[in-house]
Amino acid sequence: MNFQWFKQGGSGKPGRKISLGEYNRAVSWSKYLISSGAEIKGEGEEQWSADMSQLFIGCKFASGRHSRIYRGTYKQRDVAIKLISQPEEDEDMAVLVEKQFTSEVALLFRLRHVNIISFIGACKKPPVFCIITEYMAGGSLRKFLHHQEPHSVPLRLVLKIALDIAHGMQYLHSQGVLHRDLKSENILLSEDMCVKVADFGISCLESQTGSAKGFTGTYRWMAPEMIKEKHHTKKVDVYSFGIVFWELLTALVPFDDMTPEQAAFAVCQKNARPLLPQHCPAALRHLICRCWSSNPDRRPHFDEIVSTLERYSESLEQDPDFFSTFVPSPNHSFLVGCIPKCNIDHPLL
């Protein structure tokens, strides 16, 4: 049995068909798909409920543990469609997935900012849930960096992207929201390099944070206190921002010579961080170093990060040699020696 997918709703151009094996492995998805255009059945009564008769699914371009993300059209607009499968064989996990879905939709529904992915609608029909957001044709920041030569991203573009991310995170924190999974894969780009923070599957309100026990994040970008499953604050996002900033400067994957578990061990037990390049301007080295400090209290808030990056961007526009002469004021006692190296003996190798 095959389902017909369409690259664009109503275009009449068939896309890739689902194989029998895929159908058998994804039977819970198929219950809510209609062969003609891959519409999704079901209507909700929630105020965010989408008109599913207007939704058409195209090609899959990303997937996670319990989700698949497709390009599609909704009311003749290009959209990204996140289908979240509720595990039918694991009742506890099914409850957790439903809870995360409800939380993600509630957060997306209330967020409105130029640097946050725009929410369009959702459908809740167990065991399949659907979230519809704007489609970002430029793909993820990780994908963009993957196609760049190491250390080749122009400094003006580094600052522009970093500032866009910081603006988005500043807004999130002003709304009392912790992202908790900020990484280059969750930062999306438009064709004209507009930057938006996305994927709020494990985000929460600051008032709801506790310990990180049982938390499923991404070790290479995760703050030490979260890896250790301790109480955490919005400063975990600042740490992750520091790692993303390093990615922008290097176009490399953090701790790419380690497994995620080895990276987590190195960060927590050896205070390791990705090695900053020698050409990194002292001002940016200072800022990144503060962001990924092992002490959350020493990490700056995004208000300060935004104002600092704005000053640096303006100064660079006025003086192309600004970073070669500017040295930040060492008014933080942790500046000296705050950049631990990663060329350590890996205890898990």
C-alpha cells in the first residue's frame, strides 16, 4: 500500500511515494493521512487549531526521535509541518510526548518576534500531533556552516547572525521562556539570511524549571549544570549561545573528535571547551568566554550580549580595523585563563 505525496498542494506533480516498509513502520501516522494530497484528518477545538483540509504535505527534510518534519503548503503558503508520533507501545512515553507537544504549542502560540519562528497552527489528534510553522528556505545554521570552509565566515556576517540569535533569545527570556536546546540545528535561515530560533520541544517557562533529571538535550551544546542534572536557570541558554558563537567563527562542529558522551564528560570533569582560533578577536574571545563560563552567575544576560554585539557591529562598520586594535576592559576576574583547551586525554577513549 502506497500513499501519494505532493510537492505542492494541488499541483498535480507527484512526489516520492511511501514504501510498504515505511508504511508498516509508521502505521500510526497513516491513520491520519489521506492518499489524495496527504491531508491530515481531524479537527480540534483549540484556538490554535488549523484547518487541516487546507494542509498538504510534501517531502520530509528532517526527523527526530518522535517527530518528522516535512515541507508543505497551508492555505497556499509554504510551511514546515512537524508530525509528532505518540508511542502506542509505551504509555509513559506517550504521556510525556503529549505533554511536550501541548507545552510547545502553548509557547509558540504566545511568541511573536522577528527572530523567532512563526507559529501558524496545530492539530492534536492522538496518537499523531501536528505543528505548522513558517518554512525557512535557507535551512539550518548547521547546514549553512557545513558548506563553508573552516574559519571562512566573514566577521560582519558572524556578528549579524550572532546578533539576530541574541535578539531572539533576549525576547524569549523577557517572556520568561527557557529554550534549553539552543544549537545550530535549531537556528533557521531564510534565503536572505534572516535568522530565527526554532524548535521549542523541550522549552519551558522559567517558573517551571527544576532539576534536569531525565532531561533530553544535546550534550555538545549543553551547559555543565544540565549535564549534571542539577537545577538550572536561563543561563543555560547563554552557555549554548557561546558554543553557537564558536561555531560561527570556526564553521566546525563542537567536540567533533568525541562522542556526545565523551564531550559531556570533558565539559563537566575537565572543564573543556572548544578551542578558540588564534585569529579570534580579543573582544569576541572575551564575550564567548564569559558565555560558557562554568559558573552560571558569571555568564552575561542576553540584554548585555545584545548591547555588546550592537556596539561591536557599529564599530566595525565605522572602522574595518576595529577588532585589531580594540581590547575589552578586563573588569571580570575570570577573564584570565577562562578558555580551557580541548586537547586533553579523553578518559572515555
